[in-house]
Amino acid sequence: MSTRKEHNNGMNKFAVIETGGKQYRFASGDKVKVEKLDAEAGSVFSFDKVLLTANDEEIQIGTPYVSGAKVEGKILRQARDKKKIVFKYHSKTRQHKKKGHRQPFTEVEIEKV
């Protein structure tokens, strides 16, 4: 779900954040689909629920969050995912119900960890 740009500058800095009830591992330059955020496309969004930050020298683990840590990203687009088909069927009475669902998401490019 995420695409990662390869950097060979000696820094392996990343962060684990919580958004939309899920946890994501972010590094600078990643493009990630997350649950829908209330922000406009093209704006900068700041994730402040950082659970862990790490670089080559140290690792900081929050209890529950790392104080003062932020991850900033640019919102690329707001969209809806592919349609998921929900099909319910009762074999004895031959009842069936077909429903579709499209989950909204936000695509974010991480700029600064």
C-alpha cells in the first residue's frame, strides 16, 4: 500500500503513527493511503499521534505517544477505493442480497519525519 523512495544518505529515519484506528510506518518520501482525513487536497497535514521514532542512533518509544514529535505530509488527493461486493445468501429459501461499498481514503506524501 505504500511506495518508498530509496535514499542512501546513511539516515534510516522513520516513525510509527496512529491515524484512523490503524498504525502506519512512515519514512520521508513515502506515499501512503490512510483513512479519510478532514483536509483539502494540496494542503499540509501534521500527524501528532506518533508512537515511535527511530534513526540510526536512537529509538524513542512513547507511552502512549512521543512528546513533541510530529510527522508532516502533503495531501495529494481525497478519493474512494474500489468497490467491495457484499453478498449475503440463504440457501434454503434462496434469498440473496447484493450490496456494494466504496471506502473513502486520503493519499498522503510524507515530507518530514
